[in-house]
Amino acid sequence: MNNLSTKNMSSDSQDILLVILAKWHESLSKYGNLFSSDSISGSSPPSVFVGSYNYPKVFVGPMVPPIHGDTSLLDTPEKWKGKSLEEIVNFRLNLVRGIQKVSITKTDGRYIENLQEVAMSTKPTDSDLIFEKAPSSVSLDGESAPFGPIGQIKSAKFSATSSVKQIEKIFYDKDLKAQDAVLNLYNSGIDISKIQKCFSIGMLGQKRKLVPTKWSITATDDIISKSLADEILDYNLIDSCRVFSYEHLGNVFSVVLFPHRWIYEMIEAWYSNGILGFGSDSEDARGINHPPAIAGAYFAAKLGVVEYLAKKKIQAGVVILREIRPEYAIPVGVWQVREGIREAMK
């Protein structure tokens, strides 16, 4: 891998990474050499991505695997329960990311409109991308989530497809605030990962703009978890402590509920290269008034636990403990925190 960096990884993490890459190369060889072709044809899961580099002019485009058919599993975290880290990283690396530079305020051009149609599609969208040159190789550094090859788009064609009706309705309602649109879709049963994509590609709200994917993920979790936390303030307190736990992908989650008006704290601990690290943040019934020290994981975990409290119609104080073990060699996104807490609460 030309752009492979392992400088921030422990030796154990590097060993795990090499195994993952070997399996990816084995999988990739079935579809030819993506690094020597200036085009790709496949079914987008559907998936779109908005970068944050060079904001407010950002790189935007679809993510397409060299596979036709039902590829929805490749970018639907809600379906990844029980999958190994190797499998999930392979899902991500098999998605080739096409890009064009676009101003965040340009949400009405044909290119963005095509991507909006992809984002609200009911099924994977057959896509044909031609690049300016063959896609670049993959960069993995042990800190950011992995991506497949990236290529500058010369032209893109997408097949016609049907749209999710609830999303289509929200898309055409330009009087609805973005926050209300997110909650409407969530309450309609739309997957959070699907809502995040629509938010990112400028489909929600009154003053629409593109939102970098990593920002839209945190914003969506924040909006939904805040609404549910406000709701549970009207419920009775639990009368005893309850403890829940779940482990996956080298992450161990412990959730403690105790009799108290809503307060919430999340504490993370990790061990890497001989160093033990900690991070934490908290809130009371007034919410949090600053960006959390542990970033998007804070809201992802909060969402997982307030869903449980709202469903049970109870109120509690909450402490979430997250242990990040060395075998979590490649970060795959805060979705795994949200889904991990959801599983713990079961």
C-alpha cells in the first residue's frame, strides 16, 4: 500500500492491520485491479460522502463498490452486529469514493441532485463512474476511519430508482427546520445512518447546505438524544441500580443506571504503546454546553441509553464506561459506540 502509515499504531495493532489488508487484497482480486482502472461500475449501497477538508469548498461524491446487486450491507452499520473488525474494514475498503469539489451552499446543481436521489433511494443504485485518472491507494493511519480508493470524478451516471417516501416528503418540505426533519425521520423508523446521509448531502431544513459527513453523524446523534433526554425528564425515577454490558470490536461497554434525576457521564479508557489514557465528559438536565472532550462518541452512547429509558418510560442517572482495547486496531466510526450501547441495553 503506497499510502499506508502505521506510525501511530502499537505492534499488536500493526499485526492485526496486516491480516486485515491481506484479506482485503484477496477479496479485491476478484474484481480486478481498482488501482489501474479509470472507471468503476457497481451498485452504491446507497452511499454518499461529504469531506471536511478545505471547508467550505469540500469534496463530495458517491461511494461505489465493484459489485452489482444488493450491496446494502457495505454501508449500513445497523446490520453489522456480530461482524468482525476485519469484515467491517473490508466493507469500507471495498467502497471506492468518487469526489468533486463543491461549495457547501451549492445544493441545487445536477450533480448534487443526483447524489440526493442516491441518498434517499430504497435500494442500492447502479452507478458508473469515470475518473480523471486511476483512483489513489488507501491510507490507513490507526486514527481515522478507513476508506477505499479515492478518485476525482470526470463523469457519473446513476440508474433511476425509487425513493423512501418519508424522506421524499421531508425533502420537499422546505419550511421544516433541520432538527424537526431529523426527528420526523427518526420517529418514522428510518435508520440513523440513512438520516445522517440525507443531512450531510443537504436535503433537510430551511437553509440547506452540505454538511461534512463526520459532522452530520454527530449532529444527528445529538439532535435525537437531546430530544429523548428532554422527554424522560417527565418520567419516574428507577428505584434501584441496573448494570448492563456488551463487548464487540475490541470495545467493552458498561452502563450503570442509578436512582437520580437525569445526569449523564461517559468515561473512556485506552491503552496504547505503553500509555494508559482517559477521557470523559458529562451533563445534567440542562444538557451539555460545549463540544464533548470525547467528541462524537459522547452523543452516540447517550443516544443508545436514552432510547432505552424512553422506551421503558423511566428516568435515571447514567454512567457509561468504555474500555478501548488494543485489538480495536482500526477505528471504524462512532456508529459502533451507538450500536454497542444499544446491544448492552438489551
